[in-house]
Amino acid sequence: MSNFAERASEITQRALIGIAMSLASEVGIFQVLANADSPLTSYQVAMVGGLKERYVRELLGCLSTAKLVQVSKAEDEELQYSLEEGAKEVLDGRLAAFLGFPSLLASTFHSVKDCFYKDGPMSVRYTDQVQDILDGISRSSAPGIAQIFLEQISNLKTKLEEGIDVIEFGSGKGRLCATLAQQFPNSRFVASEVVPDLVQANKDRWEHIPNLTFSLDDLCRVPEVPDKNYDWVFCCDVIHDLPDPVAALQGIKRMLRQPNGLLTFVDIATSGSPLVDRGNMNVSTFYALGTFLCIPESYQRSDSLALGPCSGRQMIASLAQRAGFQVEVIKIEDLTALFICQLPKQS
């Protein structure tokens, strides 16, 4: 068998199992097993989860042969299922949200396929399911990102304690902005989104936080004279999703309060080259997410830059420099970086 055939077969198998895993997460099978004090039969899993046993049994067959679920025989020879030690903690963490990506990509397959053709639509915008998955990731990552900001950005904590004006663009369901607002009650925070329903949902969800307000903004169309200026602007995994990131960065620059206004953002930071990253399955995963999510979200016009998540840290930094910022890039994870963008020093 050729190397291509071997790799194609292996990846196809993993893709099919990934969709099955995603289904098990969404219908609650993993949670039923995680909550159980002892191994359960497929009938017991179905009863606890309110599911049909025959479907549960087939899916558990997939998960157990893939070694995602433990399988053994009871005294009556009936198969019973459980999770390995430590799996519950994993499912309570960041990974749980990632399990939804296979089903998400499957649900968008035909819409994205249509975008490939010259006479097809330009884009497929983020759905509620995307926002739910991103919020699930944020549930576990928001405290860590907030801490990275405070540790890596000089004097930020002191300024927030004293009281400054802050806005987050592309706030999603607002969890990170809410985390910081609750931590620093003397500062004034704005959670901004481009989707009206999301802005309203955030108002309903976080209205109990007195120093957090909400705004509907198109970051790519910031007025030449903004209505308000901010001391700190931040965003996470937003720049590569914008149709015109340079215009957005220039707009942010106009919004910053002189002379010490600051923009910081977290984004994917690959090499930017499939040749350099060949064989790196983590990067390959980001390219897949880019194909089904990021490019369809950002390729809204024929002249959209549509960076995608794998455009590379140098490309992203250069765009911020083109917008007039002095840029420092700090690696915070293997494929993630913090971009600290300062206004140019006045001569």
C-alpha cells in the first residue's frame, strides 16, 4: 500500500471516529459514564441518559474499540462500559468543548463546499453552534488568558485597579470580558460584537456586572472620529477572522487614548508555511478549522484578505505594523502568541 493510501485510510478512520465521539459528547453518553460509580451496560447508559439502547450500544462499540471507553464483561457475560481514571477531569476541562468540532464541521460541509465554486456563495457566517463551542472553550481558558494579560503587559494590573476604559472586540458570549470586569470593579469594560442577537444575549447574561456594558460594532468600519476612546483594547482569535484586518487595526488605533493607549490580542501563531509545518497534525487541524470556519467567516467580499488561522505570526505582526503599531510578539503556547501593540512614540 502506498504512503498516500496508508495516510488517507488512517485519517479517514480517525475522522469517522471523531464524529462518533462528538455525537457521544452531545447526547450525553460521556457524562453518564463520568457520573457513574461503577461500569454500566448499554441498557443502563440508555436509561440514565434517556436514549434508545440500540443506538447507544452501537456507539459504545465504536468508542470502546477506539479505546476511548473501557469495556469489560460482567459476571452474566454482559458487556459493561466505563471511563478510564482521570477522564472525568478531562471532560470537565477545555477538551470537552473541542469534542463538538467534528459534528460542527460535518454540519457545515455542504454549505462550505458550495463556497468553493466560482459561482457559489462567498461565505458562511458563524452560527450559534460555533459560538456555543467557543464559549465552552472560553469557560476553562478565560481565567488563564486574563492572567497572561496581567503577567505579560507591563503595569496593566495597576492601571485596571486604578480605573481605565477597556473594550473587547469579538467578545463572543462575553466570558473573558466578564471575568476581567468582575476582577477589576474600578475599570469600565465594554463587550463588543458585530451580531445583534449576541449583543442582546450578553446583556441578558451579564447585566448583573455593574461595570460591564455592551456594544454593537463593525470593527472593520470604525469611524474616522470614534465616539469614544479607550485605554486598552483587546481581543482573542479575532484578527484572523476579519475580512479587512488592516482597516480594523487602523480603526482600533484611532480609538486608543493618546499617548499610552494599548492594543493586545491573542491569536494562532504558526510558521505560516505548510512546508515548514509538514507532518505537524496540530497545525493541520487548524488548517481544517480554517477551511470550514475561519475562511467562510472572513471571506465576505471578493477583496477580503481572509487570513485563516495559519497565516503565521510574522504575517499577523506585519499587519499590525502596517496599521501603525509598534509590535511585540510573545509566545504563550506552542501555537499561540500574545501580540502587544503600542502607539508610536511621539517625537
